[in-house]
Amino acid sequence: MPVKLLVPGLIIFLHDMFTALWIGGLGFMALVLMPGIRRSGLEKAQVRKVLQMIRKRFRWIVLISIIGLFVTGVFLTKRSPLTASLFSFANTYSILLSIKHILILIMIISVILQTVLGKKGKSSSTLTLSNFIFGTVVMLLSGVTAAISSAP
């Protein structure tokens, strides 16, 4: 396999892996873990403690994913001739990419808020669910931009 294909393939793989870890983790936490723990019969203080421990550990995965997505995203964006510039609204591809980047910035701000809020369980749970929804929209936009960039 030529290096011309191997390197972009590796970058796409890493970008997809970081996305799966971050958004998949959010989905698992929002849809499975948090509701399951809350219905477990544990005391509220125990639930908060368990969720705090899980969020603390997951925060590192999110941080690594954000950095990885930024680095791989820069390479992927430069690879497409349809990209006008960062936060450009010059064409459909750039508009969708800009919306995607705005949502990602909102998600990153949410991660920062979760770190600051720390122990406030209900607020943090709402931010986790919101981030999962935003992440799902980001993945939809990624699919559409990929389809646009590969169209004949």
C-alpha cells in the first residue's frame, strides 16, 4: 500500500477513533450508565460519588480525544479542496463544516463547565446529555460533509 494512502487512512482512522471514544462514551454515560446507577437503589450521596469518579476518569479520555480530533481535523480539513477557510460560509461544505466546528466548541465549553461544576450532579447530567446530542449532530454533519467531498 502506497504511503500516499496509508497516512491519510491512518489520520481518518484516528479521527474516527477519537470521535467514537468521546461521543460513544457520552452516549453510554447519558443513556445507560447514569440512569442505571440512579435506579440502582444507592443513596444519592453514593450515586454522586460513583458518577464523580466515572466522570473524572472519562475526562481524560475526552481531553485526549479533543486534542486528537483537533490535530487530525487540521490534516483532514487541509486535505479537502472544498474548504474555503476556518468558519467560512463560502459554500455548502464550508457552511456545514463551520456549524460542526461551532458545535464542537460548545461541547468543549460544556466539558469545561462540567469540570468547574464538579459535584453538581443534575447540571452535569444535563450537560452530558446535551453534549451527546450535539455530538450526534456533529457526526451527522461529518457524514454529510464526507458525502459532499466524495461526490463526483
